[in-house]
Amino acid sequence: MKNTGNKNSFDFIIAGGGLAGLSLAYYLSKSDLNYLNVLIIDASAKNNNDKTWCYWSEEEDDFSKICEKEWSKIGIQGRGSDLQVEEIAPYKYRKIKSEDWYKFVKNHLKSYPNFQFLQAEIEDIHFAGLGTMVETSKGKFLASQKLFDSISPFPYNKEDPDQLKQHFVGWYIESNFPAFKSEIAHLFDFRLAKGMDAEFIYFLPTNSHTALIEHTLFSGELKNKEYYEEKIKNYLLANFNLGDDDYRVLEVEEGLIPMKEVNIPQNLHQKWIKIGTSGGFVKSSTGYSFYQTQKLTKKLVQNLVNKDFDQEVNPKTKFKKWLDATFLEVMEDPTVDSNEILLQLFEKTEPSLLLKFLQGETSTTEDISVMAKVPKFIFMRA
């Protein structure tokens, strides 16, 4: 069904122009549905670097050419142990600045004038007749076929200390002199971890002068910003002899990711479909979102094209759901050293298999093989 001619009526409306919303628009524009009238609404112009996304993949993909940096080696370091470096072939670990990704996707969509952007605050979403109405600070807009919603809140309480969350602060810095070796992506450095909660530095050197350093915690209780930043300062001083006057902080990034397994059953018969974090696109046990979002939005569009409306928006086997939920129970257990669990997974599992596991693309047999690398009694107890 085409747009009826009403300038405030569209076939599809995408509420939220972040990762999920723009990914969906991108794959729609590359499909046989690119004739539809699509409106993308977001409060932000999405023209700054508000996030860093990283992912691993075996092959070159649509976004490889805009990656700031890619690595073929990753590093993991435990408390009181040496740096463990692993080759991750056939994978490469890739880092994308959100600013570059937004620009790439929006420039691509300029070739499709029926894909429109509206910068406005979304005030309400509700069903209206056979469509879905989006009320904004700049007027009301009707989705005659489908509304894709990435702005509705995910069902969790960030203030609840009993709900596990991944929270972090990151600095993108430039040193005054060559300080870094950029051939290794340091995914986990647990040397600063003091308690049972997973706590680590994530260090991505992009060249000899610049690097992203994030301090990350998996816990229910949040810390004040100064706590994370002090850890970052100490890391730079201890590992690179960089004092406050030896580098500039170019960008600061903060994040809070719910680590909660929630069943959000949806199929494509629905008029109002949640995507992104709202739709459970973020992998609950790891917090990874970029690759997962590309996979799910691409499949969603393929199912729309094929009119395969019975397909789930976020399909997941019962075993995968159980596995993620069990892993989260273990990570929440105050008597279990979460740092050691993560460290053992990396130390005892062949790197390419572990990365495949973290992407959620392993078979049941491979899942069991990976989980056998950690103490069985812990997971039996969970």
C-alpha cells in the first residue's frame, strides 16, 4: 500500500535514528521495499561521535571501509599474569566511530528521497485506526503499515542494585609523544579488579599517539564518574608512564547496558514493532550490539520482502535463552569471581570458537564445548 498523499502519513515510521533505526532504514533502502515512504524521527541530528562500536567478522562487509581501525590480534591479561595474545583468524576485530557510521548511512539514504528525516522530540506513540500515530514536538505522523520503535524503555530498573548492568566510562586520548603499540586490541585487562564483580580495562590503541581506554564494571551497583576516571588515569600512568600533562582527552564516552534476559515475543504481523535495545537486540550476556543489530535488521527486512510475517523479530532457541540466563545468574552470584570466569573462557577456548560463541552463532555442541571450559559446579549450582 502506497502513501495516500497525506504529507504526515508514511508507510513505515522508524522512531529513533540511532544504531537500530538507521540500520533498518539502510537495509530497507537496499531491498525491494525501497519504494516505500519511510520517516525516521530522532531528537538528535546524529552528527557527533556519541558512541564507539566494535565487532568481529570473518569477511569484509558494508561498513568495513569506514572502520577507524581493525586488529587481527586480541590481548587478555589476568591478575598476576602475563599478557596473553591470540591470533583471531579468520576474524578481524573492527572499531567504528558512530559519527563516521551515521554519516555513511545518511549519505547513502540521500539517494532515496522517499526516506525522510525529522529532528524532533517524540512525545507519544499510540494506535490510531488501522495505523500507528507518533506525536512529536513538530506534529503528528501516521505509520499506515508499520511503526518500528527503538526508543521505548527496556524493562529494567537501573537504580536497582540487584539487577546486573554493564557500565563504563571511556576516554579517547591523544598522547604528546609516541606511547602505544597498535597491533593488539586489549579486550580484557583484569589487573585492577579487586572484588568478585567483573572489572576490567578495555584498551584499543588506534596508532602510536591515540587510543580508546574504557573502564568497565559488571555489577548491580553504579559508581560515580570519578571512580572510573581515576582507574583510567592509574592505568595510563602505570602502563605508559603518562601523567595528566602527557595527553589530551579528545572525547568522553559513558554507557549503561542492562544485562537481563527478557523474552520479547514479536512477529511481523504486528503494526508496532520494537527494535534495538527496546526489542532485546543487545546480547544480554555480553552487551554486544553492533553485529547483532546488523544481523537482526537485515533478516527483518528479508522477511518483510518475502512476506514471511510469521517469523520472529528476534529469534532465539530455548537453549540459547537458557544459556544466557544461566550465565547471567553466575555473573550475579556474589560468591563467584566473575573475572576468573571470563578469564578462563579466553584462556581455555580456541579464539575463533570463542568469538563465534560470543556472537551467538555456535551450535549446541559448540556451546557445550565452550561452557565445559569453566568450573562445572558453578553452572550446575546456577
